[in-house]
Amino acid sequence: MDLVYPARLSLAQLPTPLQPLQRLSDELGGEHRLWIKRDDLTGAALSGNKLRKLEFVTAAAQAAGCDTLITCGGVQSNHCRVTALVGAQLGLKVHLILRGEPDEVPDGNLLLDYLAGAVVSCYPRRQFTAELELLYQHWQEHYEKLGHKVFCIPIGASDGIGIWGYIAAAEELARDFCAAGIEHAQVVCASGSGGTQAGLTLGAALHPVPMDVWGINVCDDEAWFLNKVASDVADWQRRYSADRPAPELEIRVIDGHVGPGYGRAEAPVYQTIQRLASLEGVILDPVYTGKAFHGLLQELARGRFAGCRDIVFIHTGGIFGLFPQRGHFQLSTQQ
Ligand SMILES: Cc1ncc(COP(=O)(O)O)c(C=O)c1O
């Protein structure tokens, strides 16, 4: 299909590398070729998947004449940190509405939010969940009274605008596959607000790309993500392609790996993070990529992808979320 992309700022360093996980593939017996798409290296201080989305979101904000971005997430939100950094780069004011209590000494992503000059408001979990729309409205009115024009970005920049980032990434993957001799791949990503999965799923159908896209949810459940991915795609359709028939999509969610809850993981996830770091020199985080990658390894062991040669894991970033959870690793620090 002849796809017309909307305005986009060039913020990310693209294309990101598609690397073989050779030593891990060998260790697992060689049935699959495991690959990792290094979207943790998109740039703006290792900003991961959100930078691809923000290329389109910030272009839309600038086109609308906005000078202020408001967005939201958890206290250790990667998305909020990238928005803070990109806002600084573009000279836009950034206000972050955060869920949860800030640490006494800011750590990880929160530290970077402050360094980038974002204004941060933290709310107790219950209030954040119940009143998010009101909080956006409150801060939007606050800035508008001061003469600013505000662009509100939803959680994770997952909506019809943000998913362009991963529609474009699907096109990039098609070129990666040609270069790597991949005829058909199972592509797996962590799903938190659904936009990465939505963009890849839609992009696979639009371009088209020989891949099946799977999201491993790190919060909520399969039903929530089936609905969220479909509604992000429907938002895209309404905004950009209302005069064309909606593409037929198969949305694939692998549930069962959330563990104790969002942002919390069991010991085997931390062991998988250590295993990949020591085997391949690749660092995952416990909130998103480590949990999803651990889930992928469990699914491989159960035979979900039996007979599939190429498995591509999208490394969506998140390294700064590792440091506040440093206490969970069993490190052998003896000489
Ligand atoms: C590091 C990382 N990986 C994966 C995700 C999930 O992406 P999405 O929100 O598009 O589902 C997020 C954010 O939610 C993230 O910060």
C-alpha cells in the first residue's frame, strides 16, 4: 500500500541494529535463530521505543502551535523521561503527571526528568487512576491561563498518532529481514500501553511485512490489550485513513507473565536479566523487557514457537528502571 506518513521530526537514530543472539540461540539448542532489534539504542539518552512515537507526536504538537507538553505515567515511567528529554531538546515546556510517591532522593527515570527540567506532579495511585482526566484538564487550564498552548499526550504516547512510530519500524524491520535472510519472523515485544504492538501489528499489514507480532503484557490481561491495541488502531484509522477499509488484523497477546504486578517481578526475571547480560552483553529491565523476554523464554520452552526459525525480540529500552531495583539481583561480587 502506498502509505503517506504525516509530519515527523527526526529525533531517533535509525535504523537501529538487528542483532543475532547467537550464544543464547546455541545455548537453547539451536532450533531457533533468536534476534534482538536494538530499539534501546534509538538515542536521546537510550530512550527506547517512545522516541519513535514522539517523532510523530511532537511534530503534531508543533504543527498545532503548542509550546507545552503534558503527559503521564508511573514515577519511573520511561515514556515520561523521554518526553522530558525531547521537550528540552525542542525547547518545549514539559509537565509530568506521575503515579505514586517520589523517592526521597530521585533515582532512575525520575532523576532524569528533573535533570531535563520537567515540572513533576506526583499523585497517590488511587487518585491518579480515578482522576487522570481531571488532572490533565487542571494542568492544561493552568498553563493556558499563563498564555501557553498545551498538547496532551496520553500514557505511553499510545494513540493513533504515536503508533506511526511503529508502523515505520515495521517498514524498517522488512529491510532488516532482507539483509539478514529472514523469510518470516515471530516478532515479540513487551506491551505496557499497547502502542508499540499496535503500530507493529498495523505496520505488518500495511507494508506488508512477513511477520507475526506478539505482545507479552507486563500489566493488565489479554482482554485489556486486545481492546487497547484495537482501539489505538481504530483511532489511527479515524484520523488518517477514514476513507479506506480498515485492515484485517490479528492481534496476538501472550498473557501469563505479569507476575506479582506492574513494576514488580519474581526472582527468575532478575535471573534472566543477568543471564542475557552475561551471555550477550545486552541489558534488559525488570519492568518491561526483562519480564517479556523471560516470558518469551518460557514460551519457547513450552513449544509455542515450535518449527519457527526466526524469533525477533524488540528491545524497547528501559535501562534506567533497572537501577531503582538493584537490590533484587544476586550478584557474585567476590574476586
Ligand atoms: C522500556 C519499555 N518497553 C516497553 C514498553 C511498552 O510499550 P507500549 O507502552 O507501547 O506498550 C514501555 C512503555 O510502556 C517501555 O517503557
